[in-house]
Amino acid sequence: MDKRNYEITYLINPGLNRSELEVFRQKISSLLKNNGEIIREKEPEKTNLVFSIKGKKEAFLAVLEVESEPEKIISIGKELEKEENILRFIIIKREFKKEKKGRRTGRKKDSEEKVRIIEPTHF
């Protein structure tokens, strides 16, 4: 099956200290590596939330870009739902359109990125 690119963004419980956060991050990275390849990973940063989620007004925000098969992304979503330290997450499928020549000028247009949000209810 073809692998596809996904972006996974999740909010982590702000009550974790730095060492607990690092252990948790490694756990999630291990889960993703077992089900695909991590292309890019952003270090979790503490951020204020616009509205409270599960009674929390701040959280650590983590973003990863992974390459995986669609079936494995579904299992990743199920595992993320089980994690009590994840307040909320979203998985976005990233699709890239191939470059096309412009109609009148013959020049190539910039490649465009199209995203599709995978709703957590599908897991």
C-alpha cells in the first residue's frame, strides 16, 4: 500500500514536568516510528488555550509530520485516544498536487498543497 504524508498535532497535559514530558514525547515518537516514519518533529511548547479543554487553560503543543499507510494512521489515532495525557489531537492528511503548466504563459505554477482533515470520530 502507498504511504502518505500526515500532520499530527496534539495538546499534552500541562501538569507534566520536563522529564515526564520528555518520556511521554519519546513514547509517542516510538508509537509513530513503529507505524511509519517521522519526517519532521517540533519540540512541544507550552501555550495558552483560547478556551479550556478538560479543565486546562494551557497545554504543551506538539506537531509531527509522518509518512505512513492509511490503515496504520487509523491505529495511531486509536492509540492517541487512549492516552490520558493527550487533551486533544488532530490528524491531517497532506496531499501535494503535481506542478502544471499555466494555460497562457506556458510557465509552471507553484506546486500547491491540499490538506484533508481526518476527524477523530473515524477511529
